[in-house]
Amino acid sequence: RQFKKGQTILFQGEVPRYTYVVKTGVVRTYNISANGDEQIISLSAPFEVLPEAWFLHDASTAYYFYGAYTDCQVYLVPREELIDKVMNRPELSQYLLRQAMRLHVGAEVHVNALEQPKSRDKLVHLLHYLLLRFGENVGNGHERINLRLTHQTLADMLGTTRETIALELSRLRKEKIINYKQQLYTID
């Protein structure tokens, strides 16, 4: 199934009918705070399974909202069919285990970013997390995050303001630690 950027895939509390496997694009997992602010929990790339807790029978509904961060396509697979495939194909089980471990490490880095006392440190750690998830070596000791990220998206991932992110990015750019153009970030 295809979803346009910004379109909701699953609502928080909804009982999924299928397991969603990202085929192309990026899906954002998010919550909405009591005052209506979006809080991005994670970004999911191709071949990641959503909603994770429901798929694993650890939840009866979707814990969060899921929406298309970019235009994307997802496979809709009945949960028991996917579980059967995982159980009967060791290479698929191994792939999902490696993927889960990468996601776990990325989540630890993201949590570490949120625990930093200063906005600059939060942002630097978040950029590290995004490099782990979406980074590509572009030579000369530089890596690029292959995902267009607005200042507001970065702010939503850290629970801060867009203005704070813009200020800290400007400082990092002046120090030649980061460069960005058209919402793509290259890091030294």
C-alpha cells in the first residue's frame, strides 16, 4: 500500500489488522503530547516491521501513531503469516534479529541524546543516532545523513524548539563540524 508524506498509517490505540513492513521510504513513529506537540519516537527504514509490540503479541493495539515521513510503500502482511515465515526461514530470523539489535543500539544512542543537559550536546548525540540509522560515508572523513530533516523534525525528536535547533546548527556549521544544504546534513 502507498502512503503520501504526512499521511497517517496507524493511529495510537488502533487494533492493527496487519503487520506493516516498510518497502520504500521512511515511516515515523510518534506520540502527541498533552499540549498537542508531536514527539517523534523513531524513524523506520525499509524492511522494518511495525508496530513492533503488536507484532510480538506484547500489545493488543498500536502504542503510538505511525505516519509517512516521506512518500512510502508498505507491505501489509497478516501477523501470523509473517510469524510463520520467520519461524520457518532461519535467514529471515537472523536478519530480523540483526535489525532488532541495530534498532536497540540506535535507541540507546537516541535516549542518551535526550539525557544530555545542554541543547548542543543533545543535538550532537541525535545526529550521531541519525548517522547510525541513515548515514553514508561520502569520503574525506565525512558522512551524510541520507534523509531530509527539517529543523522542526530535529526539534520534535529532542523535545525542544525549532529556534534552538537552528541556533545550534548554525554554531556547528561555523565550527565546520557540520554542513547542510536542502535539509541534508554532512558531518565531519
